[in-house]
Amino acid sequence: MLGRDVVRVNPLALVALLVLAFAAGLGIAQFIGREAAAPDLRDTDRIERDRRAVFSPRVRRDPFFVQEQRKGVEAMEAHCRETGEMCPESRAARESFERLLADG
């Protein structure tokens, strides 16, 4: 008999319980959201200093980009010296890299 009594829950009480749980969830989410607030967008200088501008149109002047390109060209040239393969490609890569540096 006890099992049947548990199953017989008042539908109105169940709806009220769900509404209370939903409201409590919203309250907790707002409380947590205040603590993890987004940085103040008025302080854009600090934000720009902390991050690289990866979508900047001036990517060719980005020291990280230039360094990565240099590593790739040097790796291709080393492969050419060691194996004799991909030498035309490594020369083309070096020429393209030098043009990149000249255009700056």
C-alpha cells in the first residue's frame, strides 16, 4: 500500500515543486553569474595588451606570425639539405618569406 501512496502525488503539488525548483535554479545562476562577471569593456587598452589580435589585418607585422613563418621556411630548407627533396618548394617558401618581410 505504501508504494501506491507514493505514486499518488497531487499534480498541483508537483507543478508547484517544479516551479520552486526552477526559480531556485535561476537565483543560483544569477548569483554565480555576478561572481564570474565579464571584464569591463571600457578598459579596452588592458584587454588588447593581454591578448594577441589574431584577426588583425596587420598580421604580417605580428612577431609571433613572422617567427612561425621563419620556423616553417627553415624546416623546409633543412629538409632540402638533408634529403634533397622539396628543394624548389623550399626556395619558393624562402622567396615568399623574404617578400613578406620586405612588404612588412
